[in-house]
Amino acid sequence: MVRPPQSNLSLSQGVRVLFYGLTPSESTFSQVEEVQDYVQQAIPYFVGMMIIELVITWFQKGQIVFRLNDACSSISAGILSRLPTIFGRGLELSGYIYIWENFRIYVLPWDSLWTWWLAFLGVDFAYYWIHRMSHEVNIMWAAHQVHHSSEDYNLSTALRQSVLQKYFSWIFNLPMALFIPPSIHAVHLQFNLLYQFWIHTEIIGNLGPLELMLNTPSHHRVHHGTFEPENKKVIYGLTHPINTFEPLWTQFHHFIYIWKTFWTTSGINNKIFVIFKGPGWEPGKPRLGCPEDLPKISGKEIPYNHQIPFWLQVYAMLHFIFVLGIYLQIFANKLAVSETTILFGIGYIILTLTSIGLMMENRKQAAILEFIRCCAFLCLHELGSLTGPFKLVTEELYCTQIGQRLFLELYRWLHFVDVWHSGVYEV
């Protein structure tokens, strides 16, 4: 018997959904419109598990393993990756529905256990090839590298997602649209993504026989690193670190690299190979490049980590929490507000995340961008543009902005730009 769709997950369901633990009877729907947004509902459980991880690592190692700058960068990437879904189903599901409605060759019953489990296997099989091709095809790697760009490995790293990867991955799921109903596919698409969260941690060791069957924290740790046995120190991140916490550069820098390489490479065939062969390919080399071209790993690599004063960390964290609240309210009220309001909210989120990323790098441009961001907020508030999804957070945020008016006086900002850029923090 299939349960009626629920608008909210229970505590038990919220925990189990992170481990692919919801039963078919809890997650089977006849229409795709009935499928819950499990990813959005999982956000409180993401936060809860990150807090648990912090506590456990504190007791294990006597120190906090989360670096504020890297964790904010990862969560920022996750927020950006979700923004396009505010406006609708997105290409990933819309393309699937189009194939189902126009080209399906057989209709499996939506309420059959066999259909549910077949979709489970089909989505997992497609994910394998999506992931593999994302490492072997340069244009797909340009999207996927976002996830690997963190030099830490904790639960916040799981949220470091690409804005553009779904626009490559949707094709791999289309064969299932010939016979598996979209409502069942939409469920497993989310479950497969959510499963990846818990494996991004160092507090869970080797799981014995399960290592042979599942994607586990141990196996995924070495995948994110040097792919050496875990009796050696794992060095996380890209072979050529991007050395930034700025979210837009993190998302798009490799596309820029491909563009430049495309135009500097001679021959039309070689230009095409730049896009579709491996990230390490060059003319005259194997499809995936040469292993000897990879930089040597000493085990003493130091993660990119700009130091900023404590007061600035508090300031950045406060506004990061506020913008997360705005993000949540946009999703909660997206059907009740105008597209203009939503666009204002998205623009403000991107502006805030970019400003915070620059702060974390001690960049001169951060002071100027932060001045613009705060002024933009004050203008939007005075004009009454911050309504709808901003209602629950605007007044609290406005209080902090009032205090900033003195802080944002022009002569102080001009002084701050010079002092900040020189690396002296006497305020």
C-alpha cells in the first residue's frame, strides 16, 4: 500500500534519506508533481550531521577540523548549485519527462516494487558513468572539478557541488525514460545524490566487506586524494590547486582554461580533443594524459589558508548565516512571490557569497564589493523590494545593517582598503 505524499519528512525519515534508507512504500508516487524535494528538506540534517562531526573530531583530535574559509566555500558552491532549481524542474528532469511522454516503449507500473528497485539500479549505473566521464572528458571535468577543489575532507565538502554538472549528466539517465516512470526516477535521482553526503568524512574508518559493494567513506577519501592506500596520508584537492575561496572562480575557472587552450591549440582535430579528451591531454599524448606529468606529492603539502582577523571572521560568518536564511526562505516561498523578487534574492545571494569569499582571501576588492553589497541591501530595504521570502530575516539583518552605516562611511572604507590590502589589521 502506497502512503500518501507528505509535505515534510519525519525525524526518522530525514535521517534515513541521507543513507538511501526510505522504503519503497514511503517514496513511491504516481505523478512527478507529488515527489517531494528531498534535497531541500535534508538541509537541517546536513547541518546536524556537520555539528556531530565537529564534536566527534574535537574529542578525537582535540581540534576543530573545519576551516571556516573552506567550509564556507563548499557550502557556497552548494547554494549556487541549487539556485537554478528555484525556477522549475530543470533540464535533468524535464528532458527525462520529454523522452517518457514522446518515446517510451514500455510502461512499468509506478507502484511495483520491481520498478522501484530497477530504478535504483538504473540511476546508480548511470551515476557511475556520469562520474567516470566527469573525470575523463575535459568539458565535463570543468564542471566536476568544483567538487574536488576542496583541500579538506569533511561533510561540508559533500556540499561543494557544480552549478553546471547537471547539464551534462542528464543525458546518461535518458535510456531509463523509455520504460521507468518519471515519478520513480525523480525519487532515486535525489536519493542517489543524498547518499553521497555521509561518505565525505574522516571519522568513519574501513567498513570491511562493505568496501567491496558500496561507495564508502574510505574509498571516497582516496578518490578525492592521491588514491593511495589509507596507511599513507591522503592529500586532498586538485593536482593544480586553484587557491581561492571565491565561489564564481571556483565554478568556472576550468571552463576559462579550456577556452584559452582551445584557441592556442593548432589544428581543428586537436581543438576538438581539448574539449572531449581528458583534462591532462595534450597533442601527442594518450587520451587521458601521462601520469608522469602529474606533480609529485610529498605529503607535506599545506592547504591554501589565508589568515584574517577574528572580528572579520565573525562578521563574515554572521552574514553567511543571514544569506543562508534568505536562500531557505526563497525556496519556501517561491510559489508565492514574483519572479522579480526571486531574481533580486538570487542576485543578492550571489553578491554576498562572492563578497564573503573575497574576505576569506584578504583581497582588496572585498572591501569595495562589501560596501556595494551593504548599500544595495539598504536601498532594496528602503524601497520595499525585500518582501515575500525575505520577511522572516529582513528585520534582523536590517538591524545589523543600521550598525554598519557608521562602519561604512566612505573615509573609513578608504582607510580600510589600504590597511586591509597592506596586511595590517589595526582597526
